[in-house]
Amino acid sequence: MRGISHPRSSGLSAALAALLLGAAAGCVRVPTAEEQSKIVTRLITATANGQTLLRWETRPGLEYTVLWASRFTAAEWKPLENAIKLRGTGEPIELKIPEDPNRPRTYKLLAVPRPTSSKR
């Protein structure tokens, strides 16, 4: 008896083949060590009633700076006042920023390792 010619096993064989082909095509992927070591921080923004709420999770050993630009010409990013070199503690940071509805902004987050101090 051949497994693939049996009516009951042909559906199972097809499903198994699809699973294996999907895995080979990249549907199942394990991140590399380099990808796992990258700093991944998601900046969540919500705008309502004339203000924008910015929120993100922090990691100890990192500094965060919020950058802003005009929503329609994001070629020139500027640091957001009072949101420069904020120390990561492992706790989330939340900022409320007044918005001018006639001048919409877009935001992005810059995360860099904190410089270590060395005594000479």
C-alpha cells in the first residue's frame, strides 16, 4: 500500500507537503542573533482633542530622543523640546504634546546606548 495513493492519506500528505514547502519558502523564520540584538522600540502615537500622546517602552542602558517633522515634508527632523536624551529605566515613557491642527506633525524615536563614564 502506498501512502500517497490512499484516499484518506492524500489529504494529509498534501497538507504536510504544503507545510514543508511553506517553511522552505520563508513562512517560518527564526531571527538571527544579529537581528535579536538590535534595539527595537515601538513609538505609539495617538492624537485627539488637540494633543498627541507618545508612549514607548524603555530599556535600561539606552537614551531616547523624540524627533518631529512636518507630517507632509518629513525631510528635516528636529529634536522635540524636553524629549532629548531621556534615560531608559525599563518602565514606559509617556508624553503629551499640544498639537496645532493646522500644522500636523509626525514623530519618530531615536534610541542609542548611554555613554559610559570613565574616570581618568
